Amino acid sequence: MNAKASATPDLYIGLMSGTSLDGIDASLVEITENNDLLLVDTLFSLFPKQLRSDIQLVSQKIDDHLHALATLDHALADCYTGTVNKLLEQANIDAAQVTAIGCHGQTVRHCPDCNPPYTIQLGSPHRLTIQTGITTVADFRQQDIAAGGQGAPLAPRFHKFLFAKPKQTVVALNLGGIANISILHADGSISGFDTGPANTLMDQWISSQRDENYDEDAKWAASGEVNEQLFDQLLKEPWLFLPPPKSTGPELFNLDWLKEKIAGLDYPPADVQRTLCEFSAVTIATAIRQHASGASELVLCGGGAHNPLLCQRIDELLPGIELKSSAAYGIAPDWIESSMMAWLAHRALKRLPGNVPAVTGASHELVLGTIYPAH
């Protein structure tokens, strides 16, 4: 699956750890003189169990402590450093050959609708730069937030780079913890937004009930049935009815939110899991029908592309739209977001815009990311 880099490549490393909290995706990419992107090598690193627990605690509690945040900031940077070093060793590449790392950081709070709006990603880029000796680009969401945007989703411009087709409307669907769509319109314009949960509620529920990080192959969900009463309660969430631009995260869609919807009623746990899967599929399909009715193709990205039940239901709910894996375009679903971070780092160094104002609501196009140079 991995390609060989050219003799004098322009190499970048992209790091992504998303709301699923499973671990770190790392992509080593080459960006050629013709501005093509070649995936050279990849690596996935699991979060240590305690670090995962610490991230969840900081992400979902209001009574944060500065010491806990600072400690977590450094611990994440150390995890990122270890992942970079393993990837370089695996690819037989020296750190000096890498132009930059694009590090998204771990989102622990995303509140673009607060007053003032803010978003927080941890994983000290200062520490990452010093420990790897590689220039790091991070803080990709901050400029967009400052310009009145949501700071998310970041993917649409990269999705256009990979998936756009002349005179066709293509939708790229990222199935991470949260689902977001990029609508690549036939006229060349881009729109998109978060649609709601993809995996996050299913992952949190199975973790609380069975101490498993995710529902492998949706086996547990497939053993249950959709509970219509619970399903109707989930669909009443007011956020779903907000117009774009909009973004969300586990700050809203979490176990406390789900328990409020269950409201003490005794649902079989497998039925809850099946209902959560249906909730993700229906909210995604509804958003696509409402905003991309003329789409001919839906490209699946992210870990949820491996959930057969979720993908089956999306396919059934969207007749007439062909579902494809991003692998058909040269990058498997697992590596789209980390490859995007490498691409955004490249654009930052070239002083090229990374956001799409029509998607985020920012006042104008912006170069995204802060550069932390290696010395």
C-alpha cells in the first residue's frame, strides 16, 4: 500500500487524533513539484488507557484544573513524538528529510457558539518541535475562529483537492467521532458542515456497557433492534435543526446527553447501540438529501467507513448515490485526516489558504496554522 518517495522529496508528516479518542493516525506524505500528494507510509498508535481517560475527563468536565491541562498538553506531545519517531523508523526516513509536521492536536473543548467563541487543542507543538527537531505547524482552527468562523470542519478544501470531479456534485463524508460532509458542487463551489454524531455515541455507549472501545464490525448493534421511542427522542435534539455553518463535538453528544434522552427507562443495551447507529445514519442521510440532492457520489472517509451496518444504512437511505471508499482515490479512509494535516502544513508554509468561508462562516479565506520552527 505504501509508495516509494522520490530521491529529493518534499516530505510532510500529518498527525491526527480525533474525537473517537482511539489513538494517533500518522501519515508520511510527499507533495510533488506538480502539487500532487503521494502517501508514503502510515502508522497508528493507540493512546495509553490512562491518557485516554484523562482526555475524556478534561473534555467533558467543566471544573478543569490548569495543572491537569498542562500535564495533559505535555503527555500528548510525548505521544505524538513517539508516533513520529516510529513512523520515521518504519519508513527509513531521517527527521532532517521532513519539511514539517502538521499536528491537529487533541480537541478537548470546541465551543464556537460561546461568547466569546473558542476551541482548545492540546499536544504542545513547542515540545513536539524540540523533541523531533522538525518544524511543526499546529493551531489550525484558531485563525478561522478569530475571523468569525466555526473553526470546523477543516476537511472540505482537502476533500476538493482529492475528490472533486468536473460537472459533478460529489459529497465526501468523514465518519469520525462526529460526522461531517464536504459538498463539492458541480460548479466548483464548496459547502459543508458537521451533521452530528458518527461514532462517538456508539463508542461511548459500548465503553460504558461492555468496556470495549468500539463495536467491532457493528456486531453488538446488529444484535439489537431500533427502539422507536428512543430514536424519536434523539431526533428532537435542537442542534440538528440549526442551519449551517455549524460544528459540534462530544461537548454536546456524550453519555450525559444520552442518559437524559433515556430518562431512566429500561432499554436493552444492544437496542440502544442499534438505535444510536440508526441515529447517525439518518442524520447524515437527511443532511445530504437536504443540501446535496443532486450528488452522484458519496466518498466515505474515517474509521466509521469500517462499520458495515452504518454504511449499509447510509447506502439504503440514499438511493441513487454511489458509495465509494476513499481508497478508490489512493488513500484509505483511516489516513485521510492525518494526510490532510500534512497537506495543511504544506499550505501554511506556502502561505496558501486552508479554510473555506462558505463552510465555516469565517469572514474571508485564511492561511491556517501557527508555525513552530525547528532550530
